[in-house]
Amino acid sequence: MNLGMSGAAIATAGGTIVQFIVLLCYLLKKQNRLRLVKPRQLSKAIMKSLSAGFSASILEFSFIVLTCILNNQIMRYGGAVALSIFGVVLSCSGMFQHIYTGVGQAIQPIAANNYGAGQVLRIFRLRRIFSDDGDRYGHRLYHFGFAVSHADHKIFHGCHSRRY
């Protein structure tokens, strides 16, 4: 397509728009059971929301700053092709990281319920089960990444070298 950095920007914005449309389609479905209601004490609800999301927002902000620094360094030393490869790798690693975050969030209410009931042994069993699941996910993702790395190499370097 030969769009360069403007193509990367268009693809990034397009991906965000697609995500928004998918979310909007879900929210507007009649089967959606999520309903927004006005809280009784708006200021208290805002403070609770801010305090719950503050640490996650700091982490996200630091990740954005780190990505900007890495993008500048990669552009300086590797060029646009290296930056595009880094963008794909970073997107894939983020997707895989969200899988593990989901596993952690899934175990949290179960562990809290069992801890409240005094069933500490169940928590240890849950930890083993979810650790085993995490290991299986990790092995599958590793093999998937290893299998497609050669294809990625052909995609990104095939446009500069016709030796393949």
C-alpha cells in the first residue's frame, strides 16, 4: 500500500473505531442487561470510581510514556520498518497479557468468597488450577508465536528483499 507512517496512523485510528463500533453494537442490543443508573450521591460515586481506577490509570500512563520513548528510539536506530514490526509485536504481547489479566480477575471473586468462608485449602487448589491454566496458555502462545514468526518475517522483510 506504501502509506508509510500515515498508513500506520490510519490503521491505529481505524482499529479504535472498530472497537468502539463493536462495543456500541453490544450496548445497543435488546439482549443487553447492562443499564446505566444515576447514583444517589454523585460526588461519592465519582470519588469511589476515581480511587478504584487511579492505580490502573497510572500504570496505563506509564506504559504510554514508555511506548513513546521506545518508538522514538526505534525510529532513530531502526527506521519505519522496525517500528512497524515493533508495533505488531507490542499489540500481540498486549493481547496475550490481557489473557493473563483476565485469569487473575476471574480468580479474585472466587478466592475472596472462599477466604471469607474460611476455606483456605480451596484457595490453594484454585491457585494450582489457575497456575496450570496459565502455564498451558503460555505454552500455547509461545508455540503460536514461534510458528508465525517466520510468516511475519516474510511479510515485513519480503517487501525489501525478494530472496524469499
